[in-house]
Amino acid sequence: MDESSKTEYPIPAGYAAAEFVEKRSRFIGQVWPVETEEQARQLIAETKSKYYDARHSCWCFMIREGGIMRYSDDGEPQGTAGQPMLEIFRRRSVQNVCCVVTRYFGGILLGAGGLVRAYSHTANLALDTAGIAIVRSWSRFLLECPYGLFQRVRTELEAIGGTAEDTEYGSNILLTVLVPEGTEKAFAARMADLSAGTISLLANGTALKAVPLNNS
């Protein structure tokens, strides 16, 4: 299946930065979730401006819409930076991502193999720091429950692969919850069994949304 046709796909959970030092060269990796090429190029330009005194700011980005993939070695030997960085995201199936790895040269040559390892490792570190979010289709429910059932509701929600989008505390607890499409009936039945009528559940449409992987 074409990756761009999938309704579920991973992206960076947010902006993150990570650093790596190899033989006195300092590598600063940054990762962002992006939706357009223009947005990615703006972030690259801002990074180059910020680290204007660095020897290299190598970059790559992948945009799901249109299957756009671009990269640059920014003066490093061809094939030693941008493409290995891009391969990290391809291997982990991450889309809508922009990554810049800035290098402050430490005076010791790393060789082609050393550069490939350093740039790809720094990109991977930045992505690990950002974490992964999954964009998928969800069904949204408004749920009201008594305080005594709150933890049970959370446990059942996590078991079905759902997440709480919003929580309000009043005389009861009001939750806006997201459950994966296809699990709506099972979730509603479980809430009915759990509550003996004390939990109110109201369907509230659908959403295409990124949710951090550890909460999905």
C-alpha cells in the first residue's frame, strides 16, 4: 500500500533537540513535525541563521502529502549526512518530519563512515527525544462519571487503545475521550457494564488527530 494512502501514520510528537559529540565535533540535532515544504524550509533557514558560525547544518524533510522528500549535505562529502538522516525516518516510517543536524567541527576528520554514523545517530537521538505520535481516525465521546469510577474508566479506556482528550472536574468528572474507530460499540458496552447506569456516554463526532504513542 502507498504510504500516503494510509489513514494511520507516525509523526514526531513535537519539537525536540539532542546533542552528540564525536572526536570533538559537536552535533546538534533538531526535529519538528511539519505539514508543508514551506514550513520545513523556513525552519531550516531559521536554524542556519541561529547557528551561523557552524561549519555545517545538514537537513532533510519528508512531507506525506505529495510524497515529498528532500535532503542536503550542506558541504559535507556527498551522501554522508542528509541522506543517512532521511533514512532514519524512512526506516521508522515517520512522516511529516523536518530534521536539521548542525555540526561544529572539532578539528579531527571523521571520514565518510564516521560522518554517516554521527549524522544518523544524532537524527535518531533527536527523534527519540521528541517521541512518536500516531495520526489516526478516532471517534470522540463525551463521558461523565462519578469520582469513584474514574480510575476504572481510565483503565478501560487505555485497554481499548483510547485516550482522554480533555478532563473537567465538577460534581462529577467530565471527560472528552477518543477511541479508535471500530471500537465504539465495545467501549460503550464496557462502560454500561461497569457503571450500572451511572456513566453517561454521548457520541461527539470523529477526529483525525495525532496522539503520543505511549498514550495511544
